[in-house]
Amino acid sequence: MIVDFPHSEPDGYYYEYEEFKHNVVRIWLCNNRKFDYNLGASTKTVWGFYNSKRNKYYAPINVKTVGKEVDIKSTRNYTAMSVKQTPLEAAFG
């Protein structure tokens, strides 16, 4: 699977990796907490996608659509999607 994935799992979460397409892995961020609305199953969201042939990461548009390429250094352990910051937030970031 993904050997060089740099993020560590946030507290209460874990990552799952599944083949999405040939050479593309979908990375899920799964929550360990149990919720009544889904009969106690873990909830999950798409962290992003990884193309093993190109060794590149991509932000998700949704669970079925690969978005734009991202620099792994600018992603966080919760998502590959970029966050737009105001200049004041960037100054403290």
C-alpha cells in the first residue's frame, strides 16, 4: 500500500486504504466512535487519493471523484483538501 504516507492518525481515528482504480488508492479517515444513526458502525470520510504510479496525492471532490493534485506537505492528517486562510490566519499559522 502507501509506504510513504506521512500523516499519523488523529486521536480516535484510523486510516483505511482501498483500491479505487488501477494505480489509484482511496484513503479513508475513519472515526472510532459509535453512532446510533448507523447502528454503531464507524463513520468515515475520504481523506484523499493516491496515484501509486505517479507517486502523487490528490484532494477529493467527493468519494467518487479525484480532484486536483496536492503537495503532501501542505495537507493535514484530517484531509487533503486545502484550506483558504485569511492573511491574519496565515500570519499565525
